[in-house]
Amino acid sequence: MDFEISKQQNMIKNAIAEFMKKECTPEYSRSLDIEKKFPEELWQKMAENDFLGISIPEEFGGSGGDILDYVVTIEAISKGSIAVGFGFFLTVCFGGKSIGFYGTEEQKKFFLPKLASGKCKFALSLTEPGGGTDILGAMKTSAKIQGDNYIINGQKTFISGADVADYFITVLRTDDNPKKKAEGISVLIVDAKAPGIIVKPIDKLALRSVSACEVFYDNVKTPKSTLLGKEGQGWYQLVSTLNNERIGVAAMATGMASGILEIAVKYAKERKAFGKPIGQFQAIQHKLAERAIELEAARGLLYKAAWLQSAGKRCDIEANMAKYFASTVGFDIVSTAITVMGGYGVTEEYDVARHLHIAKGFTFAPISNEMCLNYIGMVGLGLPRCY
Ligand SMILES: Cc1cc2nc3c(=O)[nH]c(=O)nc-3n(C[C@H](O)[C@H](O)[C@H](O)COP(=O)(O)OP(=O)(O)OC[C@H]3O[C@@H](n4cnc5c(N)ncnc54)[C@H](O)[C@@H]3O)c2cc1C
């Protein structure tokens, strides 16, 4: 057994840490959140440094890294700025990985080099107003064939980065009367600027540099060639890419939490009360030590799930465990950091409280932790399906 990451992964980690320190200062990250602005310039610099293509195959303009490289990258970016880590995840996981798994040669040749060079961004257009957890029950958005095109009508909600995306990975119904709810669903790569699409950002309290948006499709025309994978098989395709998504979310939560824990530890060493650094009080020290243990355990689960996937082994249960645990620990770490920092924990200057909503968000999006537990109970422990 070897717990070391490879030399190459260590290089990626250090290069990104250095890049983030230089290019994405806390002041810059804060200003993006306050101004609700996606970091376009930084995105281009990330492309120039070959970070966007780390897990894209070399033949399509990337560096050919695997899921472990992808995890190291997301974790390091998210430690520097969760907003940038989240933007990376949306494009590389929802766009790059989906096209990598199910795209035709033409689609891969067209999209992946553009993605790696920072020329296109993606958003996942899946959740509907009727509900995200029971998405199969809620899904009303549909597409009908007309000549060489699909015509899309419907509405999606909470679509992250929809206002800056060039393409939507849109999941919809192509059969209104399927035998099973999971059948008759397809995935289309839709041009985000196509006539008939309206994008409206939703006001939210967290991660404001990456908007969550309502997306309306009103008779939107997209060529048949934009179908990703097989018509009617979209749900099964989506399910098979979910492990990647779970692992990616765990990597974001772990990276973000490690950055926040560092801020809290530094503060505990510097802040004095009763003539001592507050980190000398056992009540403070033990809290931080407990969170450090939990973070290390979360990272262990994350790397195990990623390693299993990278070795071509089954990783569905571990991916759900990793997502569940990293998001739970992430929230606890932000909450503890605020306790340790008292009033300064909720100031703009320290950027800690800003992460509270984000950390909570990871416990229910893109899949809720209750559904992770349902999956682990049912598939991992063989208990009866509870929903
Ligand atoms: C900031 C943000 C960004 C997002 N980005 C995207 C995006 O880019 N693309 C996209 O498509 N969607 C996105 N979403 C949507 C996200 O995936 C959904 O919010 C999530 O799936 C939960 O759906 P819901 O909000 O409709 O809650 P609901 O499905 O209504 O669930 C509410 C509660 O009920 C619980 N629950 C429901 N069913 C069960 C059950 N069977 N057993 C136990 N508990 C259950 C849930 O766990 C949850 O706690 C985003 C959401 C947010 C807040």
C-alpha cells in the first residue's frame, strides 16, 4: 500500500498552489463574490498554464491525466478559491467528462480542445423547479424531432454558471410516455446563445461569482448532431458518470475546508486572550485537532474512491461515502473556524463566514447527503430501497 501521491501529482499540486497564491489573492476572490463576477481573466491564465486540460486526453489538447490528477487539481484550486474550483468543476466534469465518456469523435474533436484552451465553458442543465432529488419525477423539459433538429421546450433551475456558459449539457425527455421514468431521457449539448433561451440569475447568498440561474427553453432549435450518447439512454449515461461527480464534489469540499482550517489555525496562534494565544486553550485546540482528524479522514475516503476509479475498479459506494463525508466535514470546519475566530469569523475581511453557505450547499447539491445515505444503505448494506 502506498499513500503517497505521485511526483507528477505533487508537481501539479504545487504549481496550482503557487498560481492561486499569486493570481487569486483573498482580495481578488472577495471582490468577485461581492461584484458577482466570474473570473474570466483568471480562467484564461489557467488555460495558458494548462490547468484546464489536466484530465483531457492528449490527442484532444489536454495533458492526459486521470481521475487522481483531476482530484489533486480540484482540491488545490478549491483551497485557493472555492468559486474558481467550482467553475473548473462545472466545465471539466459536467462538460469535459460527459463528452469524454459519451461524445462522438467529432464532438470530442470539436469541444475538448476548446475546453482545454479556455475557449468554452459548460453548465449542467438538469434540475427543474419541481425538484432536484426526484428529478425523474419532476422532469418536464422535452425535445421533439423536427426535420434535422430537436425543438426544446421547458424550464430548468439552479443552473450554475449558465450566464457565462457557452454550452449547456441539457438533460430532457425525448419520449413523453416511457415504460419506466428512467427511460426516454436524452442529453443534448445546446448552444447557450441559441434563440429561445433565456437565462435569469437567482439571487443567492453564497458563491455569487458563479450564478445559479433559471434557464427557459422556448422552442429552442438544436441540430440532431448535438445529441450526446444514445437517444432515450440519457439517464443511464448520467448515472454512469455520477461517481466522477461525487468524487469531484468531495475534492472541492476537502480543498475548501483545508484552506479554512489553515486560516483558523493561524488565527488561533496569533489572537490573544487572558495573556495567551487562544490556541493554547484546550477548548480551542481540541476543536481544531478534531477537525484536522476529520479532514484527513475525508481526504482518505476521497483518494480511495479516486484510486479505485483510476484503477478501473468499482467505486460507487466509496464515491458516495466520500461525497457525504467531505461535505459534512467541510461544513463542520467552517462552523468551527467561526467559533475560533469569534466576531472576526463573520467579517468580510477574513472570508470565513462567506464559506458557510457554500459548505452547506455541498451537503445537498448536486446530490443530497440523504440520497448518498439511501444509496449506501441500499447498495452498500443491502437494505431495502427506502424511497
Ligand atoms: C448553489 C446551487 C448550485 C446548483 N447547481 C446546479 C447545476 O449546476 N445544475 C443543476 O442541474 N442543478 C444545480 N443545483 C440544484 C441541486 O442539484 C438541487 O438543489 C439538489 O439536487 C436538491 O434538489 P432540491 O433543491 O430541489 O431539493 P429537494 O429535492 O426538494 O429536496 C429537499 C430535501 O428533501 C430531501 N429528500 C428528498 N427526497 C428524499 C428521499 N427519498 N430520502 C431522503 N431525503 C429526501 C433532500 O435530501 C433534501 O434535504 C444547484 C443548487 C444550488 C443550491
